[in-house]
Amino acid sequence: QVQLAESGGGLVQPGGSLRLSCAVSGSIASITDMVYMDWYRQNPGKERELIARITRGGLTNYADSVKGRFTISRDNAKNTVYLQMNSLKPEDTAVYYCKATTVRGTGSWGQGTQVTVSS
């Protein structure tokens, strides 16, 4: 069983930055056991959108909407994945979720953290 806890959301002005954290805990000891660690975001009435991924091997992928502005990274010692968000835009406003996928394909989600970009 895997538990994820996101933090770091809040209100920021356009052009600002935030860093989200996703702390992983549970019976699976390490985020390096996960095939993927992902960040998604969702707005009311819309589908949850995959925006950033880091693989067990350390490869990263980004949605076009955030490429060049967001960076996903991880600290294996802290069992934590981060999403550094720069040059934020109002359209980045959403609830941001972390997801961990095991080698068996089982996915676990966090509870989400709200990010609001507004002047």
C-alpha cells in the first residue's frame, strides 16, 4: 500500500513560482520502486491532465502546456517528488495531484493541492 501527500500549493501572481512536493510512504519503501511518478492537474468539469512524469530510470516527460516552465524531480533519500513551477499563468490554476505507479501497474493518488494563479 502506498500513501501520497501533496503540499506546496497556494495563491501566486502571474509570472510567479511555486514548488509542489509529493511525499510517498507506506509498505513500498522507496519511490525508486515506482515505474512512474507523475503530476496531474484538474479543473472542475475537465479531465485530469498528465503534465509531468519521471520514470524509475530518471527520464522526464512534460505536457506541451508546461514544457520549459515546469520541472519534475525527486529526492530518493526523502522519498519525495517535486514539481517546480515557474512563469505561472492563470491557466495553470487547478488542483494538482501526484500519482505513483508500481511495476504491477497499480496506481495510487494523493489528495491534491490547489494552485491558483491570479493577480
